Amino acid sequence: MNVPETTNYLIAGYAVIFTVLGIYIASFFIRQRNLQQDLAALEELEKKPR
Amino acid sequence: MTPKPRLLAVLDTVCIVLFLIAVGLVFFYAPLERSMGQVQRVFYFHVATAWVGMLGFMVAAGVGVVYLRTNHSLWDIVGLAAIEISLVFFFVAIVTGSIWARPAWNTWWTWDTRLTTAAIVELIYAAYWMLRQGIEDAEKRARFGAVYAILACISVPITFASIRLLRTIHPVVVGGGDPNAEGGFSMTPAMRVTFFYSLIVFSILFVDMLWHRIRLGQLAEKVEQLKLKLSA
Amino acid sequence: MKTSPPPINLLRRTFQATVAIIWKDLAAEMRSREMLSAMLVFSLLVILIFNFALELDIKARQTVTSGILWATFAFAGTLGLNRSMAIEKDRGCMDGLLLAPVDRSAIYFGKAIGNLVFMLVVEAIVLPVYSVLYNINLFHPGLLAVILLGSLGYVVVGTLLSAMAVQTRTRDVLLPILLFPVVLPVLISAVKASQGFLLAAEWTEIAPWFNLLLVYDVIFTAAAFMIFDYVVEE
């Protein structure tokens, strides 16, 4: 029996998995950096005399 | 943000290694399945990501109950983290399921029990997120999030049961629920190893990502509190 | 030393408060009839749309009627739920109710039963209209029971979620998004059970759906009753 040629779908499937997970994990780094910048800025403001 | 705990750093490394091994198993160890060809390999990560997708609302409901009783914001952070992670993983599961279905059963979507329930749970996650988006006050946001997570968690098993009941009376012609039984492939031992290994790796990955996401949430909370304090 | 009132007094007070809330809503609605007319007109419009959306021959109508009815009730229901809570919030009634020395559950049951009454009124009008328009007899006691149980399940969850939705920025829009995924078992069971009764199926076929509806109603009434406090606390 001939094995159907479905490699393309395999590639598509794993492309989705790695891309989406990759973007999501990258978002952790990006969000962390943004929040740390915000925190630094806010702490600066806090130090200033009111 | 507090510096990364030693244990988390270790966990990160462990995760990466285990994940790479899983990929290796999927592509090189698991045998080629004859009826579907190469695309069958998608199945291993498809089920694993779906499993992580299911964890979200269960964790969120559990910590939701704890939050309502203790009012400690950490539990809210955990709940949000769990749902966000599961939202992403379930999305991957649904899309890979669709990609697998196309060559296997010649359709992009089947209204079988599991896939339909997955779509509904994904919508619930989206609804949870939209609910939180619409609330300014942090405490109210946490409270409502917990309430919705609990209600959703109770409803999902009942939804699953009713859809399954629907399918047994009107069986779906194309596509089925159980990836093991349907599509006609039974698992050889090598496949089984890859399958369970993937499940375990993704579970550990969930814990690792949850921890990271919780830390992120704590940082966000600190920023928000500082903002409120300074604008007061 | 202050002792708490005996339980029977507390129960009676809660019951009286519940009835008072129901009465308040019914009386207010009787005067203005805004909500009922909106729900009614909306329902009829939905049925009209379905008429054109699905070209139904007589045979197809038999199987599809239950679906159309429940889709209509689900959509019209959100109108009623939204309005009912919005009234409380906008006129500040909610704060007044919360300050009153009654158990919060009275507020929940009062609103829920009020919502149920409105929904049943709308259904009571839609059913005969649909019967006439499509020449189908809908006055089957089994069907009426399903409509009662289904509406109950819908309203039990809907009241709780609308209490949350009304406190958000997006308000009305959010309620269907929150409600529909959670209330799906009610819709599925109600449609199948209604269909069963309309097609005169065997009770053994209808029973699982009917039971599922009952189970859902019981579980969620209990859950909502326990959770409502957390939704309205200030």
C-alpha cells in the first residue's frame, strides 16, 4: 500500500507550533523589559520631591 | 523583578533539553504511520498542547476559589497566568488538529466532541480575558475573574457530556473524537513512548511557563500599584 | 448580648425581601413595558430573519423549529438580562438594595425570578405566534416543561453574569460573550428535548436531555447562590 505524501502538512503543523510558542515566549521577554522600564521610570518619579 | 530563582533557572534548562529530546523522538524515533504518512507526527504535540490547554481553566477555577476566600492577589495572578498559557496552547492544539484533519479525513474541521469542546473552552478563555479587560479596579477584576473561572469550570464537563451525547445519537460521519481509534491507526510501542513522553514534557513546560508568567504578573502588579500610589 | 434571630425568622425575612424585589421589578415593568416590548419585537424579528435565512419546507420545519425557538429565546434573553441589571445600576437601586439589612441571596433570587418571569412572558407570546406562522402545534406539555427548565437554567447563570457584566466598561456587549459558552449545555439539551417532544419521540430518547437540563439547573442554581455575594460586594 502506498503511504500518502503528507510531509507538507507535517511541516505546516510544526511551523505553527514553533512559531506560536516562540512568539508567546518572546512576549514574556518583551513584556518583562517594558515593565522593568516602567518600574524604573516610576521609581525615579517617586524619588523626586513632591 | 526579583532575580530568577535558582530552581527556575534549572527548570528552564531541563525544559529546553526535554523539549529537544521530544522533537527528536517525534521526528526520528517514532515510526512512520502508513495510513496517513508523515502528518501523523503532528499528533504527538497536538494532543500534548491540548492537554495543557485543558489545564488552564482547572487551575484557574481552583485558585479562583482560594482567591475568593483569602483575597490574596497572588492567586489572581496564578489564575490569569494559567488561562493565558492555556489560551495559547489550546489555540495551537486546535490549529494543529485542523492541519492534521485535512490530509487524514479530507476536512479542515470536524464537529466531533473533543474539537467542539476545545473551541468552546477557547471561547471561554477569550471571554475571561475580555471580562478582565473591561474592569479598571484590580480587586474587582480579580474577583470577577475568579467567579467566571469557577462557573466556566463547572460548565465545561457538562458541555462535554452533552456534546458527546449528541454525537452518540447522531454520529459524525467524517472524523471522530478519539485520535487513537479514529483514522484507523493503533499505536506501536515506539509511538506510545513518544506520545506519553510528549505529554510529560508539555506538562513540565506548563509549570515552567506558569512560574515565569506568575513572576511577570507580580512585576505588573508592582508597577500598577506604584502608578496608583503616585497618581493619588 | 445580641443573639442572632432564629433561622426561621431569617428565612422569612429573606423570602419577603425576595418577593419585594420581584414585585418591584414586575410593577415597574408593568408601568413602562419597555423591556417586554423590546424583547418581544426583537424575538419576532429574529423569527422573521430565520424565515428568510432558512428556506424551510414543511418537512424541514419539524426538525428545525426547536433550534429556531431556542436561538430566538437565547438572543432575546440577553436583552432582558442586560436591561434588568442596567436599571438597578443606573438608578442606583443596587446600592440601596445592598445597604438593606437582608441576605444578599434575596437580591439574587429576586432578580433571577424576575428575569425568569419576563422571559416566560415573552415565550408565552412567541409560541402561539410561531404556531400560527408555521402551522405547527407547539402546545405540548412536554415542550412547555422543557421551555420552563431551559429558561430557568439560562436565567440562573445569566442573572449572575449580567450582575458582573453591568459593572464593566463594555457592559451589554460582554454578557452574550460570557453567557453563551457557559449556558451551552442548556441550549443543546433544550433543543434536543424540544425536538423530541415535537416529533413525538419515545420518552427514552428524550429522557437523557431532560435529565441533563435538570442536573444543570440544580448545579448552577446552587453555584450561583453561593457565588453571588462575591459579585455584588463593594
